Amino acid sequence: TQYSFKEVFGTLVVQKELFDVVAKPLVEDLIRGKNGLLFTYGVTGSGKTHTMTGSPGDGGLLPRCLDMIFNSIGPFQAKRFVFKLDDKNGVDVQTEVDALLERQRRDALPVPKTPSGKRHMDPEFADMINVQDHCKVEDVDEDNVYSVFVSYIEIYNNYIYDLLEEAPFEPIKPKWNSCNTPVRNGDFIPPQSKMLREDQNHNMYVTGCTEVEVKSTEEAFEVFWRGQKKRRIANTQLNRESSRSHSVFIIKLAQAPLDADGDNVLQEKEQITLSQLSLVDLAGSERTNRTKAEGNRLREAGNINQSLMTLRTCIEVLRENQLYGTNKMVPYRDSKLTHLFKNYFDGEGKVRMIVCVNPKAEDYEESLQVMRFAEMTQEVEVARPVDRPLCGLTPGRRFRNQAFREELARKLELRGGPLGGETEEQSVAEMLLQNFPPLPSCELLDINDDQTLPKLIEALEQRHKMRQMLSEEFAKNVLAFKTMLQEFDSSVLSKEHYIQGKLSEKEKTIAGQRTELERLEKKIKTLEYKIEILEKTATIYEEDKRNLQQELESKSQKLQRQASDKRRLEARLQGMVAETTMKWEKECERRVAAKQLEMQNKLWVKDEKLKQLKAIVTEPKEKPERPSRERDREKAVQRSLSPPPVPNAPPVRLRHRRSRSAGERWVDHKPPSNVPTETVLQPHVPHAITVATASEKALAKCDKYMLTHQELASDGEIETKLIKGDVFKTRGGGQAVQFTDIETLKQESPTGRKRRSSPSHPDPLGEAPDSEWTDVETRCSVAVEMRAGSALGPGYQHHAQPK
């Protein structure tokens, strides 16, 4: 058996090669704002969890996806709580001040803090995330800020549970009745599960699910490992740690553009893009007769197989709708697994499936089923393009803002020192102003005082000199700053002219694109109108086709019934013709035999007369003595007397007539109303099935049929007819009988025969009436004839010679 797949990996393939082919395109689509879904599918023990998680020293698909995401968006991540997920599968954006207040409020709460990437990693999974490839997405939009949110759920017994919920996880508890005793083992109360909801964009999400914002690969994988410890596993005959539930690790990436200055996030909710990558580790399909599951394990296996069967049914219906253009309803709601990912199957993202196959001979049948289903899923294509919102801002504004800041700092350093030096200079000037020489006392108490005024003049001159020095320094600084501002204005003006030119070019390009877009929209509307007309025409044609097919089916059924009736009528007519032909043949044979017997009797009479005439002609002249009647009577008695009855004779044993077709299987139909004849000759068919009423079951086992029918003859005796026929099968699956022969068993009373019993006192004179004498013709008036043409055996009928 051969199956075709897009890519086949051998047993020695490394995790990096598998990631580059399968998961890397999904991560690139995630950063570009598109959704993705990755399945691992296979039988129990085929390596699905190993493919998804990996092993120490060789991380699987999940840690490699996380590492590629944070390697790509690391420099462009927003601060924590800038993006905030709501409870309706949406996302809001906050200012940095609100995000800071949110962080302070969260830090003040006495709840476990979100794991930090700077903490010491758990050695249990440290080797799994130590990926040295440093794979990243090229051409990441640097004008956006990003935040990553992760959640982890499992689908167990068709219920959804949050593996990151901080509430203590309780296993399934049994019911307790009023007597404080557990009910029978089969009844359980499942723990509180999460519900599925549909948001305003018709996307399915798990309400009330814990979503953690993470800032590094280590932090995200630590959250995953915390939920992995709560996942349900069990020991079965096929796998020591068999997953008993479907696990779904969801990575959400929120991104929004920066404002025109390139400093803060644009506070418009319509500009936020939320993409999602779901990594699903399906539980393995298994046969209970191999796993020897009982109790809870048996119920878990039944729910696992039911959800996988629903997934297969959804894929098959999608494939049929795509190939044949039908519009059958896809049964997403039959399982929580398919209901959760309904949007992916409707075309809201890219879907990839990894089929894990175990080369064990015991898993051959299950592996064939898995590969057959996986090959069929390749023919389903439901991807649709996703339109990202346009912000209308100039690209590259983040780096231009950084370059402007760096250039401004360099110019300030060249012209007047950095901002810190300016502050220091201002502090020195203030200190100088504060340290101006104090004015001496201005009171003149003596007219001959020649010291106070010179001191005051000297202090004022010093102050004037210091003020002039400061004024010159200030004028120099003002001139330098004015020159710097003029240079900056000229550079800004030149850049503005350049930007205006580029903007005009972009506007022309946008105008051309808008014209082209309007033309394409008109063309799309025209095509949609044509498609609608074609769909209506196709619907009419399909309706006509269905009506014609129904009419054709009804006419074909009618023709089949007519042909069946015709065959049945032909068989019936053939039976009637054969029966009539055989009847007339037997009647002709009987008449010929009767005519031959009559002619033989006439010929015998003529011969006797000729003998008598010859005797008269040849007798001597003397008259012979007439023999006495006594002698004739004695001779006659010796010739024709019936033997006397034997007293106390033993009863005659009934003899069975053997059929000529005794080697065949017969149905001997003897109605319960028949009267036993108790004759010596009786029909006997060995190995026959004797029934009182003919049934299809009995006819199916035999190839011959015989009906024993009795009726009252004209002379008052019972006449038995054996009606025989052949059994053959009909096209409809039934049994039919074609009658071929009739044998007649007739019983007659010997009261009309001419014979004489032995007299007890014979007449001594030898005289007796003629009626007491019996000749050969009279004694042989009753004969036994075998009728030709019988298939069962000789039929017997008594014929009386007409007088």
C-alpha cells in the first residue's frame, strides 16, 4: 500500500530539520498577523508528545517556535501591560502611565507573580529551551510594538480544562448519595470545565481561560511546563505515559503601530492586530482490545476515538464540498476539539499536520488508517487571505526618531556641551549671583566721611563688571544656540522638503492603487453578480437533474417491475403449456392404449370365430358327442374358480413404491385435510422434507416439489393426485415452482366383476346359469396400466373394459 505526502521524514531526522520545514512558516505568518494551527496525529506511542516538546538537549517544535518569536521581536517588545486582553477574545491598548500603574497594582497583590526570565530556570526543562540556532524572522516591522500571551488548555472526555488556573486542581470525584456512600463506579461528576464562546468576529475562544503575558522564551516555557505537570497521563499496555487528553498550547501575538513621533503606541484599537498560533498534541487513537483498558481508561479511550472520528468526518465533508461543489453542513459541534478550531477549517488560517507512525508490526492496521486519513486531508484547501489594517503613517519613524535624538545630543555636545554640562554651568552662574559682594552700609553719619562712598562705588563697580561678564557669556550662548537652531531648522526644512516629495510620490502611488482598487472592486462586483447568476442557474440545473434522476429511477423501477412481471408470467405460461402438453400427451397415450386393447380384443374374437369355423369345416362326418355340461363345468371350475379365502391370514405389509428420482431432494407437501387410503401401493420418496404448508425455507433446501391432492371421483371413490414440479430461484431472491407432471392413484371396488365363488353344493346335474361362468375376457376386465411420462415413478390407474 502506498500513500503520498508533501514531506516524509525518516527515523534519524533531527528536530531542527522538522521545524524548518513544518513550523517555521507558521511562525513567520504569526508575526505577519496570520493565524496558524499545528497538529501532531498518530496512534498511541508513536512519538507525538516527543515531537511537540522534545527531549533534554534537543528541544521540540514548541520551544523552537517560542525561541524564534522572541528572537524576532525582542528589540520591539512593548512594556508589560501596555496590551491588555479582555474576556471577549479582544485586546486593548493602554498608555505607558496606565501600564505602570497596572504593574504597581499587580506587584502589590499577594498573588504569585508572573515568572521572570531572570529567575533560575528549572533544570528539568532547562536543556530543552537551550536552542543555539538563533532563528529569526526577517523583515520584521520595526514601527510596531509586540506582546506575547500564552495559554494552555486540555480537552479531556470532551470537556475543556484550564491547565494554568491557579485554583487547586482536583481529580474527578465520585458521586455520594444521602447515606455518605459512593455510588457505583460508572457515575462521576466531572470538575468545572470551561465553555466555548464566539466573539464578534465569529472566532471561537475559551471563556475564562488564563492568559499570561511573557517576555522571553524561558518565561513562556516555564508557564508551559507548569501546565504540563497538570496534564492527564496514564499507564496503558501500549504506552507507559499515554496522554489521555488533547492538549492545546495557544500563543497570541498582539502588535500595534507607533504614533507619528515614533515614541508611544498608537492609541487606536482598530490598529491592533491579534494573531494566534495553536500547537495541538492530540491523544493517540487506540483499540481497547489491545490496551486492555477498563473503567475510566475505557471511557477515556472511547472519548478520544470519538473526537478523532469527528475530526476525520469534518475533513471528509470539507473535502467533499470542495471536490463536488456541494454545501453540506460540517459537524463541528459534535466535538469540542473541532468546535474550537472551526475557524481554521473555514479558512481563517493555515493548518499543518504531522503524522507520527510507529514501525511496530502490531500497529500496522492503525497506522494504515492514520496514513489514509492524513493523505486525504492534503486535498483540502480552505485558506483565505487576511487583510491587515493600514495606519497611514510614515514607515521607519522609530529609527528616525532615535537618529534625531542621537544627532541632537551630538550637536549639543559639540556646541555647548551635553545637557548635563549646561545644567552645571547654570548652577555656577547662580552661585556667582549668590556670591556677589554685599553692599556696604549707605548711612552717612558724618559730612567728612570719605570711606563709605568709595566702598560703595567699589562694590558697585565689581557687581557691574561681574554682570557684564555674565551678559557677555549669556549673549555668546544665545548666539550659539540661535546658530544651532538655524542649522537645525535648515536641516529640518530640507528633510521636510524631501519628505514632502516622497509623500507626494506615495500619494500618487496610493491614488493609482486606489484607482486600481476601485477598478478591481467593480470587476469583483461584476464577477460576483455573474457568479450569483451562475449559482442560481446551477441550482436550477441541479434541481432539474434531481427531478430527472428521480423520474429515471421511478421509470427504471417500473421497467424492472414490468420485466419481473413479464418473467413471472412467462414462467407461469411455460408451466401451464408444459402441464397442458403433458396432460394431452398422457390423454393421447391412454386413448391409444385403450384403442389397441379394443382392437386386440376384436382380433381375438375373430381368431376364435375362425378357429371354430375351421373346426366345423375340418370335423368328421359323424356327429361328435356333445360334451356334458358337467365336464365343461369341471374344466371351467379348474380354470376360473377363485381360490377360497384363507382363514386367519396374516395382514399384508404395505409396500412402498420407490420414485425414479429418489436421488434428488424433495418437498413432500401433504395437507392435513388428506384422508389416509391404507392401500398397498403408497408413494414413498426417501430424504424428503414433509410439510403441511409450503414455505420458502423448505423450498430453498430442495429442487423438487410434490403436492398430494385428494378429491372424490364420479363413482364415489377417493382419487389421489400427485402433482409434481421443479423448484428454481427467482431474480428477486424468492423460490418458484414449475409443475411438470401429475400422477393419479385411483381406488375402485371389485363389486362389478363377473366371477363365481366356489359352490358349497354343486349341482349334480351340471346345470348352472351362464352368469355363474367366468371366461378369460370377463376375468381380465380390470387391468393395471402404467402411465408413461412420470418423473417420480410409475403411476397406477385402474381401467375397466367396456362391455
